[in-house]
Amino acid sequence: MTREVLINAGAGEIRVAVVVEGKLQELSFERTIGAEDGARGCHSLVGDIILGRVARVMPGMQAAFVDVGLERSGFLALREARILGDADDISSCVREGEVVLVQVIKDPIGEKGARLTAGVTLAGRMLVMTPPMRDGGEPAIALSRRITDEAERAGMMRLGEQLLALDGITPGAGFIFRTAASGASLEDLGQDARALTDVWAGVQNKRKAAKVPSVLYSDLGPIERTMRDVVRGDVARVLIDDAVAAEAARAYCRQAMPGAQSRVELVKEPVFSLYGLEDEIAGLAHTKVELKSGAWITIESTEALTAIDVNSGRFTQSGGLEETSMAVNLEAAHEIGRQIRLRGIGGLIVVDFIHLAMSEHAAVVVAALEQSLGFDRTPVQISPMSEFGIVAITRKRVRENLALATGAHCPACQGTGTALSRESVALAVLRAVERAARAAPGRAILAEAAPDVAEWLNAYKEDIIPALARRGADRVSFQAGNFSRERFDVRPV
């Protein structure tokens, strides 16, 4: 299968897509302008190592809240705090007012603060290092669950024992082998381990003089992180539509993965438009997903759970009701896994399939759903189908659901629907500015939008204008117009 990674580095946002045989399979996005204003679903904090202070210990919840410098305190559960103590009681692990080193493992979602762990890890290209967080810990080697070949696992464990004996590695540190470590030599692994040792030494040095709360380490930027985590041996090309971003990708390759540098290609056109992805991405905000047969699925997300309903519409299959239901359910099962990944849906997901009379048919549908979710890099669990056609899915929440992240409660329908947030509309305006500048090179561009959208654009104009100038739009002005939130006008003047 031809697998390609597309990176659209726009003026205010970096979007990454994974396309397999020409079909969109994964999507992520991260704002690069205005991320500090706390907008939902944008700049990721996952991987940040923070020196925080315990604000409150909750024995009844077996958890603590830690001030990490965000709007809401981070949540540290007992399971994630046990590395700090031996008891099965949060009060024996942390105390109120205590300074602790923690790492963000889940971004703030909705009204919930960031999820934290005291078990800090540092990710490299091939290895994840687990630094010693207290005296007496024994270094250990672990392997990614995606490495399934037993002979390969045994060989990696032997390499791991040799790795721990190398010079220049943090004493007491353990390592987890990532899938990218497959086929790597001890020399390659040692280089990765020593680089992580240097990073950990930097964290320790910053800690000595840091105020509380303070960020001691942030993970790689979105371009480098994509190269590290997404680009594997099965990726044929990495297409990037911005020269600065392409050079950042190549620079990371030269440092950590030289063999991939030749696969990075700079394209002159916006790569998402080149592959016809913009309309499909816009459709991810809609609840209804049409299937080729004429059937459809509806996806409704709330803070608590996501409900997915399968509808046959007017589609009929020769052979009767059971055959029709089976055909629609199979088509839906293959699409549901893709939609879950693209929309970033996490937590509890309840799928209501069309009722099937035969249990063996239900098993086939669940197997198709498992296959569809098998491409997911996020941990997923699936229940059997109930007698009512219900399948429950749990998927680890790593980012805000796309619909919730880009939307806000719509006052016109008293909160029963959503409208695009001003930040999402502002980013759409910037993409329209780039298109207008390409269509009319050398012309000044005027962008008129709803007052709150124009206000946001002008507030970050010092960051936006240089980014647009690199993309050929060096004369741009933003004005408030008589528009509803989701409408705007961009034109040469």
C-alpha cells in the first residue's frame, strides 16, 4: 500500500494528514499562532515536563491537583503518582505544597485540566527513556506492543541488555523500544539513548534554578514530531508545502533518521488542495456521513460520550432484510474506524448497528470494525455486539474531538448545535488569503470577517503578516464587516 504523509504548514496552523492509496486515514492539526490564548483543541502540551506544586490532595478520589501554570490545575491520579511512594494511598505519595516534577500525558479537554504523571518519559526516534525518578529503581527494557514477532522481540531484549551496559547513559534509566527500532544496530540505539541522556541532563539543570510552576522541557515541534512518530519505513513520501517547514523536516532527518531525508519533498501548491482533502476535512464537522451504498452513519459527540448510529436509508440488498442489514453494517464498520481517527474521538463510543438476527453475522461485523480500528495508533478496546446491535468502544483521549475543538455552542439554537469558533474561522480566512495571493500575485489582499474574527486576526497581526509574506501574501489587511461568524470575504484590491 502506498502511504504518504502530507504536511500543510499554513500561516497560523500546521496540519498533518496520512494518506493510504490516495485515501485520507489520519489527520492532526496544531495552531502556531495565538496558542497561548487557551483556545480549545489547538496547541498540544502532551510531553511537557513541568515543575509544579501540589495544590490539593483528595484522599477520597485517590488523586491530587497540581498547579502547573495553566488555567486549571492538572490532575495526578494515584496510579500515576505511585512512582513517588510505595503505598496505595495518594497522601503517602504527595503532600499539599510539595514541589513535584510531572509530565502532561493528556491535554486539557473541556472543563477538565491536563492529566499528569510523575513517571516522566522522554521520546526519541527509536527509544523512549524512563529516567530514574527515585533512588533504588532498577533499569528495565520494554518493547512496543506493536512489535509482535517473537524472534524479533527476543533479539531486541538481548540488544536492550547490551544497551544498558553502554557508557554515557543515565545510570538507572530504562528504555522502551519503539517500532522504529526494528532492525536497528546497537550503535544506532546507543546514539539515540545518549541523545536522550543529554535531554534529561538539561531538565535536571533547569530544575535547579526554576521557579514553580515552570516548564522544564517541551516536546518537539509539530514538524519534527511528525517525522519522529509518523514517518516509518512504509511511508513513500513526505510532501510539505512550505520551504521553512521542509527544511525543519530535513534537519531533523539529518540528526535522527538520515535514511528518510530523501523522502521529504517540497511542493509549490498547498498540499491538502493538491490531494483534494479540503472538502472532506470540512465535512468532518458534520454529523452525517454518507456511504457509497446510499446508507449513512450519524456521529453525535458530547463531553461524556459519542453515539454513532447506522442507517440503511433506501438501500436494499437482494436476498432480504438480513442481507441488507449485513451489507450496510459491514460498509459502516469499515468507515467508522476511519471517522473515529480523523475526528480524534476518544472516551466512550457507542455504535448502534442495524439489528442482525444471526450471531455469526454480528461477529463478522465486529471483526470488520476491529480491522478498521486496527490502523489506529491510539489504544482501543471493543466489546462484542449485544442482542440489540450495540457495540461499545473505548479509545484513549489524546486530544479534543475535532467537532468540539473547532466549535462553540451556537446561541441561535440554545446550545443544541455548534458553530465554528472564531479561531477556526480565522484560520480559514488565512488559508483563503493564501489562495487569493496565488491567484493575484503582487496585489494587496483585503480580508473582511465578522468583528470578533477580525479582532483575533488583528491581535496576532505581528505574527501573521510575516508568515503570510513567506507564502506570497506580503500586503494583507483585516477589517470587520457585516458578516455572521462563519462568513467572510477575501479579495485582491
